[in-house]
Amino acid sequence: MTSSSRRDFLLRSTSAAVTGGLFTSVVGATPTSANSTPRSASAPGLPGVDYKPVVTPNGVALPHRVVDGVKVFHLVAEDVEHEFAPGMTAHCWGYNGRVHGPTIEAVEGDHVRIYVTNRLDVPTTVHWHGLKIPNGMDGVGGLTQRTIHPGETFKYEFVLRQHGTLMYHSHHDEMTQMAMGMMGMFIIHPRQPEAPPPDRDYVYLLSEWKLDPGARRPDPNEMMDFNVLTLNAKISPATDALVARTGERVRIRIGNLSAMDHHPIHLHGHSFVVTETDGGVIPEAGRWPEVSVLVPVGSTRTIEFVADNPGDWALHCHMTHHVMTQMGHGIPNLIGVDPSKFDEKLAEVVPEFDSMGMDMSGGASMSTDDSIPANSLPMISARGPFGYITMSGMFTVLEVREQLTNTGEPAPYEHPTGTVADAASKADLEADGIEP
Ligand SMILES: [Cu+2]
């Protein structure tokens, strides 16, 4: 199909969809703003009028301009020097100077045109994961298009016929290009929402990497032992916290484009329901309460809940090795071993060695300790108000507060008296008949 016939096809498809009834219910839909005039289903959806923009923690939205009623985006595939957390960077591949790429956000019925410029040294394509689009726009190298050669700019163009939490990623030399970071989220808001938008609408993309201590390139050949597990390409303590005021309705959209691992994402202190997958909205009768949601590779899951429990609540992958960073796994099991002769023996070969004070943090300091290898981080995260938090990787915190400051920044959580677990007193033990 030539580009002009393709455009005709797109235009015909749009008008057919409108006259055919697909969008009939939203033609002339009144936007949420009270003063605005009714707008047609094919008018480009406006932020703040037709939709409430999502928040991508540690990320950004891809800007667009409107040309003759079409939303025009531009993705640039390129080398990116990416920081996973202070002290750990890598030469990755991403889009528009970022790993992962910026979040694309639009509205059901929008006509979008997405230019993709390839500034890499290798051919690539972009696939629009979960989108119901013409086959030739699907971005599968060799199958639905020829690849975008270095220096070329391709044009993808389609009408958004659905709403939901979707994704985009390279679909050429997938194993390498996705392992290098070439992915992002694609959010399509409903033209006419069934319910008011949530107070908070967060977006995460999960991924996994192999980055050996000292290495500067992720290793795409890894298929088992991923050692950097990320939320929006960041590891704790660099993951932004989520924030909510008590009583607010919170939505968290989670996509997973890891190479090999599903991730059970677990939220503390609340229960939630899964409201949609990348296949669409789950009917209310088909939802049930959960505190963990398994996000399979190549899928999205959207959860919603009311933040009704103030405090600092962990949000993390429940696979315990996925909240470690750069953990080595070829280690003998020393649990229960008597280490008393250990230092003596080891001192014969490593004179300076002292096992006292060894822990999994790799030492008390995070970044000033030059005894850890270059471009590496301790396996676990950072200091919390009560000491070391023994999680890194796919871990962040949901900060729920009764009040937020004017800037929206939460103050440190102050636990009401008597609500923090602590050492039991002698009187407690005696009163309850507990013998430690
Ligand atoms: Cu995981």
C-alpha cells in the first residue's frame, strides 16, 4: 500500500468507524470541563479536558503537536547513558535520551502519527503492543515492514480504536534491543470514561537486566541470572516514591517487558482490584480483591484501590531475588556454619580480611566506599527511619498521609504512639505468660 492510499485507508476507516456506530456514543460527547463546547469523537483529546494525564515515576510523557487534527509524535531511537541509581550507570539503548522511552499518552478516537528516527548503528522497528491497528503498522521487522535502517525516519499512522494500558517496544532483534532498554508505555484514555478519573494515576514498566559489577553494557545474552530488576528503569533507592492522601483513589498501571520473568507486584497495607489488562477492561463482576498481582512477561495489569491506611507502605516484586541488586548466585550456603575458624584460615591468603561486620549491604556506606567494584551498588537499598532496608531492585514506597504539604510533598510519617513494633517489656511478657 502506498503512503497516500494508506492515508486514504486510515481516513476511510475513521469515518466508517464513526458512521458505523463504533464511536456513535461519543460523537459530541461533552468534555468534563463545564465551560467547553461539545467536541467530536475525532477531535484530538485534550489534557485536562478529555483526560487527566498519568504520572510516570522517574519518567516523562512524550510531547506531541496537533497538525490538521492529527496528534504528531516523534520517537528517536538512540544510545543513552542511563543511570539506574547514583553509582550505577550503563550504555543502553532507548528513545529520546531516556531509558525507557517516554510514555505516549492519547485518547480513544485520536488519529496519531508517530515518526521514528533511528540514530542507532543497527536496524530497528517499533511495535505498538496491544493496539488494534492496521497490520502494516504493527512494527514487526520482516513480517509487516522492512526495518528502519540507521539514519532513516519511518512514519507510523493509525486511529486509536480502544482505551487501555498498552506498551511499545522494538520488534527487531528483540532479544538484544529490549535487553538494551528499547521500550515504553502507551496509555490511551477512554473518550467517555465510565467513572471519574482516579485521584492518582501512576504508570510503571518492569524490566530486568544483566549488568555485572564493573561492566558498562547490559548483557543481552543472559537468559537466567538477571541481576538488575527495575521499576521504570530505576532501582531503589533511586525509585521515586508514590504519594497519596488518605481517602484518595489510586490507580497503578504496570507493564512487564522483562526478558524472562513474571513479577508478582505486592502492595502493603491495602488491598486492590485488578481493573484491566492490556486486553481491555475487566467487567466488575469478574474482579476480586488481591494484595499481589502477577504481571506476566508481555502484559499489563492495572490495579485500583482507595489509600485508606496512612504510613510508608512497601510496593515491590515479591520474588525475593528481584529486590536484590547485582547479587551473585554461585555462593555456597553458609547458613548455620561455624565461622570461628574462618578468619584465621582466610587470613593466610587474604591478610586484611575481617568478616566482622560483613553484611549484605557491602559495607556501611552506599557510594563513598571504594572497596566495592566500580559501577556497582550494594545488593540492598538504603537507610530508612529505623535502619537498613534490605531491599533494592524492584522496590519503592507508597507514602499515604492524612495531609500533604502545599507542594504535595509528604512529611516524614509520624506513627501514633504505641503503633510501632518494638522490644517487649518484661511486664508484657509476664502479663501474657510468654517465656522467650
Ligand atoms: Cu520480580
